[in-house]
Amino acid sequence: MKVGFFVGCNTAFNRPDLEQAVRYAFPALGIELDNLEGQSCCPSWGTMPSVDVVGWCAVGARNHTIAEEKGLDIVTVCGSCYGSLAESKYKMDTHPEIKAQVNEILKDIGREYKGTSNVRLAFYYLYHELGPDKIKEAVKHKLDGLTVALQPGCHTLWPSKVYYDKEEDPFHPKVLKEMCEALGATVGHYTRLIDCCGMGAMRSTDMEKSLKLVEKKLISMKNEVNPDLIVTGCSSCLIQFDTAQELLRSGKKINFEIPVLHIMQVLALCLGADPERVTGLAKTDVRRVVNRILEGL
């Protein structure tokens, strides 16, 4: 089994420990990663998609063609990359005129978009291609005794029609929950589960509003679940929850801290990865929860 790994800008530049988690976990589960040499920005929401649909699709299509040439699907850990690449693919596959304009642009670099590769989010790929039971058999450590709160991420869920891997009901997502439960965690429910965390363009343009959204989610998690750990399905959400808590505490908006990890970091730890290599850039203090995972306490 082989898949193309689309790293994404945020993961590569801000959380390379998450990238290392993917590079550990996939081979440990028998899946070969191709580096998709030459990959570029997806490009992200709030930039090209807002001003030039064909240009956005052309940049996305160039990334798609790298995977298409190798006969591979694309896997990523970033919800923004997942959403952008999946939606640009949907636009081209359902609008022949956009696909034609894109391929006219790609001619200049000797490429052609065909639409033969799918875009997959890492934990969805593992859930559907291996299944929770097989993953459960492969792990060396478990999350027994840990209570987690989940952050699936907006672009993980919507617009659902553009995704290869879909939740049965995006308003009641279950895949990330079942993955964490397979690793032994107790997953708590809270009322703001599917709310936006405020990351992305909002954080870039209005930090106050962005922090207000994540503040509401954190308080909901704390009051309704009181988790040992927040588990995200998206690298952008990881960065928001991991970096915002210090800002909110310094502004006296919250008086607590909850450790945050991406599901691929959690999985890598359970498979035996070096904690420093796959979680070493966390801003929240993850040491206690990492030790509980490794020591089974």
C-alpha cells in the first residue's frame, strides 16, 4: 500500500513534529509514503480561492498531477489543505469549462489534470483502508484511563459533497471518535463539538474574534468533559488550540490549560515513536499525558 504525502505549509513550517508523526505511523502500519516531490501550497483558503477560481484550481491541479503521474492518492493532515485540494478537484471534475481553462494553463509546464487521484485526510484514510481493529492490533501503548475531547475541524466535515471520505452525518461525526476509542480513550461529548475554532483567515485578520471562538470551545470542553487531552484531526486546529491557550490565560479569559495533540501524534506515540520527535514542538505541556500513554498509568 502506498500513498502520496501532501505535507502542507502550516505543518512543514510550524509543526514539523506532526510531519514526523505521519512519517513514523504510516510505515509502522505497513503503508509507504511518497514525498510528492515538487508539491506547493494547496493554495489555502482566504487567498486565491477568494479572487481567482481558475487560478486556484490550476495551482491545486498541479499538485494533483504529481500524484496522478504516480498513480497515487493524496493524504494530508491539514484540514485546510484537505478542503482546498478536494474542492478544487470537485470544481474541475464537475465543471468541464474550468477543467479546460486549467489544462490550458498547465500546458505551459507540460502537465495535464485528469482527475484520477483522490484526496484523503490521514485519519480517514487509516480508518477506511485499515480499520480501527487492525490499528488496535498494531499499537504498543494505549490511551486507557484517558478522557479526550475532540476537535474534528470544519474542513474535515464541510462541504461534505466534495470529499471522497464522508461522515455518515457531518453534524454528528464519528470517525475520529472511533479512532480514539480504538486506542483505548474515553471520548467525552460537548455541545460545541462542530463549532469553528477560529483558525485560518480569521486569525490572520481579526485575532480578537478568532480567540473568542476558541475560548468558547475550550470552556465548553472544560466544563462538559474536563479532558486529559484535546485530540484534533486537523493541523490548523492543532496550532490554534495549542497556541491560543497561553494568550487566553495571559488575558485572564481562562485559568486552565489542556494539552493538545493531533490524532497522528497520538497514534505515533501508541505505535512506539520517540515522544520528542513527534510532539516536541507543543506549546501546551503534553509531558504528563505522553508519560501516561507510554507508561500505561
